[in-house]
Amino acid sequence: MKPLTTIDNNFSTSPQISTEDLIEIKAAGFKSVICNRPDNEDGGTHPDHNLLESEAKKLGLEFGYLPVVPGQINDAHVAQFKMLVSELPGPILGYCRLGMRSKTLYERAR
């Protein structure tokens, strides 16, 4: 599994995950995953969120998708993220390319 940054008991962040990481994410006690990386970022060389969502759900994990472009997080993104966090069971793992967008969204949503 990728290195995690724990923000609090309900939320941690990670760099880009793979389908193989989902088993370890589940085993670590996470109940939900939020993807903050657009599917077409970097030419789409990373797994599509639909694939990750499908595999996550097979494992019993909930999945949210809120793609944001680096450096372009706005108040609407923060409001949508806050709603996702309130609706999804925790603890939640948020990921993007490096984990920074997920961390920023969570901190601004608090």
C-alpha cells in the first residue's frame, strides 16, 4: 500500500492507488475511498476511477469521485467534498496524484 498521511481518525490521504492497494486499504479499516484525481490527468496513465470504484465496491468499500485540477480548488469543490465526507462511512481514504489535493479539500471542508 502507498504511504498514508493521517489527518485525523476519520480521514487519511494517499498518492494514486491501484486496484491491488484496495485490499490493503480495506484491511487497514477504511470504509470509503474518495478520488480527487481527474481520469484524464497525465494522459490517463493511472487507473480510471470507474475501475477503482468497481473493485472497491466488490470489497465492500464505498467510493466517491470529485476530480479537481491542481491549484484550482474552489469553494464549490470544498462544499461538494464536505457533503461527500458527511455521507460516506468513515474512516475515509482520499487520494490524488500525491495526496495534496485530498488533504487540502479535507482541511478546507473542516
